[in-house]
Amino acid sequence: MNYFFVISISFIIVFLVTPSIRSMALRFYAIDKKDKRKIHNKIITKLGGMGIYLGFLGGISTLILLESSFFRSEFYPLSTLLVTTTLMLVLGVYDDFHGSSAILKFIVQIIISFLIVKSGFLLSRLFIPGLIDIKLGILSIPLTLLWLVGVTNAVNLIDGLDGLASGIVGIVSIFVFIFGLILNDSFVIYISLALAGACFAFLKYNFYPAKIFMGDTGSLFLGLTIAYLGICKSPSNLQNIYFIPVVILLAFPILDTIFAIARRVLRKRNIFSGDLSHIHHFLIKKGFNQAQVSVSLYLLTFILGIISLLVLISLLRS
């Protein structure tokens, strides 16, 4: 029943508060301004990520009320997650209202991610049965920072079509929930459920044609939350058991980010500069509409989820 309440409360809160957030964004002129890197041609508000965040908090708060032992047993990983993702949300809100340079955002993201590292959540081992088993040693800290900052920005970069980022993160969250069930990991189960409920409710307003965008407020929050789940410690103390499956789940945004950086380097452009050459933009240019592209990439993520599930089972059997 707790599973049902967590996902339902997060869903209902986002469903109810998003119209009010849209009205507030209009009042304070927090809109996604049209420029050469945007494909929409009408005024659309940002800050939708605030609703996702409130729904997520509502789901977790409901769980704590229903099961106080969860808060006591998971206090450290939960408090680390809430503090760092809230800071990332604040960065996103600032950027949505005032705009900030890519370099400044990158530096702040590194600082926030370092707080997670300092709290003891590290990528310390890479393990694929029959292929590699590497203890990272002194590389743990830089690689963990790369993972956290990289996934945060990868989710931010795919937030370029109506409903794309929220739908993909929602699907990823459902598969991470299944991972948690397999490993009997209550922390991962409830965090992913709260995230899934919030993302799927937001699709009501964000799927094509979108009435509101999540903005950096939402994409940075979602990106860091998913990245954090990828380096969680399982109850059985299996080092980084979630990492490889989550990498597979996030293959689309990760590869899209890698291609974007490579493309800009080859063109001798600033790697932080935006463009209209992402995978979803390529599909739009090929004649697909926004809804078709989003649904196609949802399907791709679902297929990757099945593969990641098989990989997790393989990891557990090895």
C-alpha cells in the first residue's frame, strides 16, 4: 500500500499544482524565449520543474508519515539526496529567471556533486561479468563527479522537445523501481516511485503541444536524482550494483551528450554552446513531429530498460 500512496501522492500534487505554477511563471515573465536554438513558436512558461519537485517531496513526506522507520533507517542517504537536489533546483530556478553562463552552472554543479562525494557516495567499482572487474581507487572521486555532472547535463540536453525529458526519466524511474524490488532496497524503491509519479503527472501539461516546460529547474533536479540512484549502495553492500544497469537505461541521453561534445570540438566551437543538432532535432528534420519523436524515444528507453534488467540479473548471478 505504501508503494501506491507514494506514487499516487506525487502524481496528484504535480497534477494539481502545475497550473498554478504556470500562472505564477506568466506573472513573473518566466518564459522560454524564442531564439534560433528553439523549435517552438509560441510563448511557453518555464518553472514546471518546481511542480515536479513539490510532487517528489510530497511523495517522500507521505512515506515518512506512514513509515517513520524509513526516515530513521535511510536518514543519511535521504538527507544527502534532498540537500543536493534542492541546491541543484535552486541553481535551475536562478537560471530560469535570470540566466547564467554555462561555465558558472558547470562550476556550481561540480560543487554540489562534490557534496555527494564527501558524504561517501562514490563510484568505486566497475563490474561486468566476464568482461571487467576494476576497483577505481584514486579515480573514484573524479569519475563520480563526471557521472553526476554528466548525467545532470545529459537530462538537461534532452529537454528540447515537448515531453521528452519528463517521459524518459519517468520510464527510467520505473525500471529503477524494479531494480530496487529485486534487491529489496527500500530507499531506491521509494525514491524512484516518487520520481515516476511526478514525471508522469507532468506529462499532462508537458507532452506535445506543451503548456509549460520544466526548465532547468526540473531538468537539473531530475538529472542529479537519477545520477544519484546510479551510485547508491544496495542493502547487500554490492558495490555500485546499480551503475551499469542505469548507464544502459540512460544510453540515449548519455550518447546524445557525447555526440554533442564531439560535434562541437570537431567544429572548433565552445562545448557549452547550444545547437539544433541533437538526436531529437535530427529526427524532427527527417520529418517526424514532436509527439512521434518523443514516443519513439520512450520506446527506445523501454527496450534499454529490458536490457538493463537482464544485465542486473546477470550481475547478481555472477
